[in-house]
Amino acid sequence: MNTIQFNPTNTELTPDIDYCKFGPISLVVIQPTSFCNLDCDYCYLPHRQLKNRLSLDLIEPIFQRIYTSNFLGCDFTVCWHAGEPLAVPISFYESAFEIINLADKKI
Ligand code: SF4
């Protein structure tokens, strides 16, 4: 699977990447928190003891980039992952989905 990491400050395409090999977007992985209350032996995730949380201010720019991307297909899956997503309150996701729906309507 080819992946492109989102960088909200970089809107330029990198010239040395063959973009024909990418897309359509099928899976978007968003880390709502770095925190996890488990400690699996095989875990790859650093800093999982920190209770960092994704700022809701980043949700709109993330989805604006997706909705306006040349790689947007008919649909895609959002996976809240890397850290324990349920360590973040439901109200975070309610706000996030409200922002996502508004970002969709703005396009
Ligand atoms: S992030 Fe996943 S793999 Fe890592 S400790 Fe938590 S549950 Fe285990």
C-alpha cells in the first residue's frame, strides 16, 4: 500500500514522487490520541503513556485536503487508530463528525 502522510503546512506536491502510483484514497488513519492504557509486548507505538490528543482544529483542514484531493474516489474509510481511540471521550468524536460533515458541505 502506498501512503502519503498529511502535513497541513505543505500543500505542494513533491516532484520526485510518481503520483500515478497513488490513489484513490481508500483508507485514512487518524490518531486521536497517543495514549493507550494497555502495554502489549509487540506494540510499536512510542509515547503511549502521554495523553496527547489531536486538536479538533485539525479536523477541518485534514478533511478539506481529502475532499479536494485529486486522489479522492467514491468513498473511503476513516480509521481512528494508533493509541487507544476509546481513551478519548465520545464528545470528541461527536464534535469531529460535526466538523467533518460541515467540511463536506463547504466543498
Ligand atoms: S496501542 Fe495497541 S498494540 Fe499498543 S499497547 Fe495499546 S492496544 Fe497494545
